[in-house]
Amino acid sequence: MRGQCTPSSVLLLCPQAAQNDCAGRSLQQLDFRLNNLYAKVHKRLENSRDAARLMTASQRAWVSFRNNEFAFLSSSAKNSSIYPWYIRSA
């Protein structure tokens, strides 16, 4: 059933293990895209160490905010089957 599970169909058609797998794959794909974009922007700033340092600090602050916001918003679902979908949508 793995090949048939997509983010739009997974909740209706797939067992929990397939839902978790789908959420994990989506997270990996998005993380890959985000890292590539970050590297491209950072490369554009290679001639300005101050700007690159500020961008890095800004991104670290954003990641901290994102992680804390996610922890708060998903805290009620931590041990439930919907939790992987919180990760996917975070």
C-alpha cells in the first residue's frame, strides 16, 4: 500500500504504519528542499560575512521558535496517531 499512500489520501486509505511512513517521507523531502534553498541563499552572501552571520543567527532563532511553537501546539496529541501529521504540517 506504500505506493498508493499520498498526503491527500493517506488518512482515508492507509493503515497507521503507512501514514507514519508517508509523513516521514514528506518531512525528508521538505527538509532536503529547505536545506538546498538555505545553501543557495547563504552562497549569495559569501562576500559579506556580516550578512551571512546575521542570516545564520536569524535562522537559528527561527528554528528555536518553530520547535517551541510545535511542541506547544502538538502537546495534546503527543501520544496519538495524529502526531506524525503534526510533524508533516509543522
